[in-house]
Amino acid sequence: MVNPTCALCGQQAEGEDLPLTWVTSVENGRKLVYCDRCARDNVRSIEGKLDSAWW
């Protein structure tokens, strides 16, 4: 299995599990993940696409 990778900065999670501080979104039918820093810095551009469990 591949470690989750942030869709914006390319940072990889240390393990196969998605870190609790990372967020997921579905865009154009594709599931994307964002590291905590990118999610925080880009929340306006990805808001509304995030997994409702994060909010």
C-alpha cells in the first residue's frame, strides 16, 4: 500500500494510515488528501469539497 500524499505539496504521510490532522476531499470523483498545513492554508479554495467528517 502507498502512503497518503498531499495533493498540494506532495508531502507523504509516515505510514499507510491517514494522519488525524490531514483532511480528505472528493473533487471530480477523485478522492484527494491534504496535509494539515495545506488544508489550513488553503481552506477557502477547498472549502465545500472537504469530507464532512472533518468539520
